[in-house]
Amino acid sequence: VGAGDGYEVVIGDGVMDTIGERLRAVTAAEKVALVTDQTVGELFAMKADTLMARAGFTVVPMAVPLGESSKSWSMAGDILEALAAHAISRGDVVMALGGGVVGDLAGFVAATYMRGIGLVQVPTTLLAMVDSSVGGKTGVDLNAGKNLAGAFKQPLAVMADTSTLASLSEDEWRSGLAEVAKSAVIDGEEFFAWLEENAAALLDRQPDVVEEAVGRCVEFKARVVGEDELEEGPRECLNYGHTLGHALEKASGYGTVPHGLAVAEGMRFEMRVAMDLAGAESAFVKRQDRLLDALGLPALEVELHATEVHAAMRGDKKVRSGVVRMVLPSAPGQWQCVEVADATISAHLGAWASTKEGDQP
Ligand SMILES: NC(=O)c1ccc[n+]([C@@H]2O[C@H](COP(=O)([O-])OP(=O)(O)OC[C@H]3O[C@@H](n4cnc5c(N)ncnc54)[C@H](O)[C@@H]3O)[C@@H](O)[C@H]2O)c1
């Protein structure tokens, strides 16, 4: 995976049991700064610490409070100071043990401490396994918006132990499922059809199906990132469903609509815009609706004004010269990033909002 020398992504039940040897295989570091959040720390840090100590590493644990608010400039500063206070040196590594919050934060710190030291990602949420731990994007939020400061930092390795997912909450599980669905639609017919067949098993967290889904998503993302490491073109496809999704999260107040449901709703909405502008056929639209239903990502019931959502959409990172751009798929595996005129968005948002009022099926 990745540009340059590439790196290995190991996925499987029990990968954590060999974390010490696996880490030794990619670094000669003496110390490991183990960054996690409180929940993940309580669940897995002790085990990781013991196994790495056995492999000869000195582990320096650093736990941050739960949630997105830890992905902050000040938290990054605190960790950087802590790295210096513990005399972490150039040859040492930062390990991100946790979900996307810890991965983005610890990754950003690893990218900036001494102008960059080694990073290892140990994702423990489905979202982090299928999306955020691979691809090298790291960063923190600013008051003005999410992910506004960051750096590209490819890890030395990614170790995804799928057995850690058993303790994830339903909402967190669905956040990951929405990204799996997104990947399948953009990747192509083979993945899409596989997911249709295995949706119920994946919703039930059947281990072999979970492992395969993570593997398929990582392969897909690695391919996309390999073509466009710095997000100058094709990588935009990963934003499918996120133009409306992010706007919904913002307009309703972060934390109100779970991320996964917001992204799934975004996919439903953007697919309808794709019918209008990109030639998506109604059979494809229905297939995606059924897939999302089967993954436990039903159409949302939200009370939101179309104008508020539209305003939030204008803050999307794909906006260019004030024009909203959306990733619009025309068939599995085929998509384009299209400028969508304000009037078109208003019309679609109006239709969308009216379905929420129960005026239409
Ligand atoms: N860098 C990227 O390419 C990229 C891509 C997508 C998303 N992101 C970022 O990822 C973040 C969201 O990630 P997330 O959804 O993983 O959130 P998160 O890191 O906040 O994790 C969600 C919750 O799950 C808990 N948790 C983690 N692992 C657990 C486990 N195994 N068992 C029980 N609980 C566990 C955490 O403590 C947390 O409360 C956002 O900040 C987003 O911007 C980054």
C-alpha cells in the first residue's frame, strides 16, 4: 500500500497478539509513544504494552479524552511536548491505537515531531480499519472547521485486529458500514454484488465476512490513494455521500445524526442527483437503497430546513470558486466529480426535505 516504499496492512483476528514482532520487523526504535483514548486504552493498551515490552520496546503510554474534541491543535501540542519530555528521538515511533480520532491526531503528531518520526496505525474501529488508517491523511480540527490543519504521513505499517471490533457500539459499527458501502459503489460491480450478498452477515459482525470486507476496502483505498496520494483528482471519489453527509452533521449540530447514517443519507441523496446529472439508472438507485437498508442504514427521519443544509454544503472542501461539487456515480465503479449549480441543489434539497415531511413515498 502507499506511494514510495509502500507499507504492509495486516488484517485478521488476533493480529494484536503478534504486535511486538510485527513492530520489530518495521523499526529499530527503542521507544514507542502509544497514543490511545481512554476507552481504547482500558480495553487494549495493557495488552499492547506488555507484548511490545516483551519485544524489547520501552512503551510510553499517552491517553487522550474520548471524542472528536481531542482532535485539536492544543491536544496535538500537549502530545508533542510529552514526546519531548519523554526524550522520544528521531528513530522512535508513535503508535496510534484506536479509532480515526486517535489515528488522525497521533498521525499528525508523528508527521510534525522533529519534522517527522515513524508512525504505526493500529485501528480499532471499523471506520478506522476500512478508511482512516490507510492513505496517510492526518490532522486536527480548527475552530473554523474539521481537519483544517494536517499533513500527509504514510505509516510504517497498519495492523488491524478484527477481534477488537466486538466491543464497538452500534453507531460506531454503522459509521464503518457506511464507508464500506461507499467503497463498494465506487469500486465496482464485483464488490457491490459481494456486499449485497453478505450485508446481513456483515451487519451481524460475522468474523470471516468482516475480515473480507475490511480487506476489500483496504485494497480499494490503497488503489485509489496509489493513483492520487495528495488528493489532486481521483481520490475525490472517497468523498461520495459526504457532501450532503457532512452538511447534515453540521446543520443538525455535530453528534446529533450519527456519522454513518449521515453518510448513507448522503449516498441516497447524491445518487438521486446522479440520476439527474450523471445518467444513473433507477435500477442502480434502487439497488443502492436496498443495500443501505440491508446494512442497517435506513433513510433518515430528520427535521431540517433545506436552506440550512444548503448553507452547510457550501463549506464542503470540494467547493471551488463557490460552486458545490459532488461525486456522482452513474453505475458501480463509474463516477465523476461534477459541479452542481445552486438551483439544481435547491431543487433536489426541496424534494428531499419534502420526503422527510412524509409528502412523498
Ligand atoms: N484520515 C482519514 O483519511 C480519515 C478518513 C475518515 C475519517 N477520518 C476521521 O476519523 C474520525 C472518526 O473516526 P472513528 O469513527 O473511528 O471515531 P473515534 O476514533 O472517535 O472512535 C469512536 C468511538 O469508539 C471508541 N472505540 C474505538 N475502538 C473501540 C473498540 N474496539 N471497542 C469499543 N469502543 C471503541 C472510541 O473510544 C470512540 O469513543 C473523524 O475525526 C474523521 O475526521 C479520517
